[in-house]
Amino acid sequence: MQNYVFVIDTKFQPLNPIPPKKARRLLDKGKAAVFRMYPFTIILKTAINNPTISPCQIKIDPGSKVTGFALVQNNQVIWGMELEHRGGLIKRKLESRRAVRRGRRNRNTRYRKPRFLNRRRKEGWLAPSLEHRVLTIETWVKRLIKFCPINEFWVERVKFDTQKMQNPEINGVEYQQGELVGYEVREYLLEKWGRECAYCGKQSVPLQIEHIYPKSKGGSDRISNLCLACDKCNQRKGNKSIEDFLKKKPSLLQKIKSKAKQPLRDAAAVNSTRNKLVKVLKRIKPIVTGTGAQTKYNRTKLGFPKEHWIDAACVGDIEMLTLKTSQPLLVTCKGQGGRQKAALNKYGYPIRHNPLRPIKGWCSGDIAKNILTGKFGRVNPRSKSNSFNYTVPGEKAISLHVKNLVRIHRKDGYTYGFCQ
């Protein structure tokens, strides 16, 4: 089952999404044309006066690395998407730029004076790697509103108690009122350990919370001393120390030790952006928020598998839900590229000009179809030749004449795929 197809009329008015079979029939009869490939949208060749509209809800499951989107209409999930963020890449690039800038001040090269330290950050400031998550979700929400009749947003508003995770013995009224502390710890461990047994790697089996260093030998309840294990491995380990239990598997022992000490970076990222995301979306449409416990309860009750877009569909108070699609759109943030006008060799001298304007109407990164083979790939145009660099994923780049290329999607900073 594929995602439903978005439909607009000649006045760019969004209509009810339709099944792929019906969209294909309209295209074959010449009553519609392809308006956009990602998300796939068709435009009718006539205007529709007073259409009957069934409003949809955009449901969002924000995550630190991947955010799930789902469109729900009359308790039916008609469209899904998983958006992979690039916050980690942004952080690494900023650190690299900072290192170059600081090194330049210590070398006998072009000097840049440090700026004054009287700058203030405005209220609600987020780090660029976190701000990117909010802005990207906002971009896709505004994009979907153009092609689909949306009346409200449903957002999972997760809150991880990181202090309670780190120190379960902490006291105080603020740590005793919530009922989701155990759920938060378990959900965080499921995400951290990839929903598999830390010792044997089994998936799709009941997992138990396991103390890496046994409590009977002084092990604590801190999150860094917890992992997930299947019943068989948990019984075999008993109260043995992890060094004794894995003495014949030194590589696995080292892996578990290093993974156990990973910081609560993902939980902190979700905590930092959750309020701003709700504030930004509230300016566009009415918003309904749900809890992570409610989402998991709905998904378990309905018997759905664990996927980001399915989690999004299960956000909020729902009684029943039907999946009309099983192939969500997979979107990865790549950015628009740098603004460097010349490529440099290893000595720092320019070897190639990189124009920022389109070449013969094409930009680097445009998605095109090779009419000779029917394959889709990315185009890198050349200013002095009509043969462009053409790259199909997983294949070597080739030189192809522009007359054999048909552009299907302009570069927009994302790569696209579908879940099989």
C-alpha cells in the first residue's frame, strides 16, 4: 500500500488526497498533470467549485535524529513520512569552522580580531543543531498545508526527566508527582540499545531491564548502569559481573561499556526543542499535544509495529485507526550546500569555478530521469559543455548529454526514498 496522492485544482486549492490508482487514472485520461514529485502531487486541469472537503490532521512524533509525520483523515492514516535531521552534521561543521578560526589567529596569516564579549542571546535561543530540527519540521508542515486540507496539528510533547534518570534516589515533590518515570527510563533504554538484547542481539522478543553491574555487588540504578537483555541472557548472567560473564567476548564487553557511558544527548535534544516546536506550530494552526505514554499505549493496543511514522499516527487520544499505507516517504536533510565559489586543491589554490547561479537552467543536485535507461539520479551541470555529470545512487557517475535528461525535481536540500 502506497501513500495517497495530493491533489490541487487549477486555482491551487488543496483537495482531498486520493489513492494512487485513482491518480494514475486521472493522469492517463489527461485530466491531470504531475505538479510535484516529492511529496507527489497532481494538479487538475479544471477548477473545482465548492468541493466537499474532509479535513486532515498532521500528526508529528518529534525525535532527536528522526521525526515521524502522518496524515490522518477520518481515522485512516493516508500518508506517512520519516524525516531524518542533520543536527549532528551541523554541530561538526561549526566545530570545524571554529577550529580553523582559532588557528588562524595563532598563525602568521590573515588576522581576524575576536569580537567583543558583550553579545547577548535573545530569549528562546537554541543551538543551530537544535534550531534546525524546529525549522525543518516547520518547513514541511507549511509544505503539506499547500497540498492537503489541514485543520489542526497533533504533536507528541515528550519530556524526559534526565535528573531522575541519572539519580533515581533524588527526593523532592517535583520528582514524586509524575507517573511516567519508569516509562521514561524504559523508553530511553529501548532507543539507546536499539530495541535488542545487549548480549545476544535478539530483536522482537520481550526485553528486561538489566543491571550491568549487579545491585547485589554494589551496582546502582543510574541510567549508565542499565541495559536491556532477553530473559535467557538475564538468567544466565544472574549476579555475575559483566567482566566474568563476557570474558570470552572482549569486543562485546568493550562495546557495552562504551555504549553504557553515552550521555543523555538525545533526551536533552528533545527536551530543548519541544516547547519551541509547539509555540511555532501554534502560530499556523490549532494544536493538540499528547504524551509519549499515550502514544505507546495506542500503538500497543492497535497492534502496530514500532516505526516513527506509525508513532506519529498514534499520537493523542484515539479509539481506532486504520493504516491505508505501508510505504512512507523517507526524507533526509542534506542542506543546500556551501557558498564556496571555487574548489581548492590541497595547497589552497583554486582549481575549478563553482557558479552559484543555474547553468543552462540546471543546478547541482537536481533530480533527473535518464530517458535512455529510465533511472533517476542527480545532475551536476557543466558550463562549457552540454554533457552533464549524472549520478545514480549506488553507481559510478557518467557523462550524459542534456537532451537525454528530464528534470523531475529541483534541488531543495533533501534526498528522498521510500520504505520497501
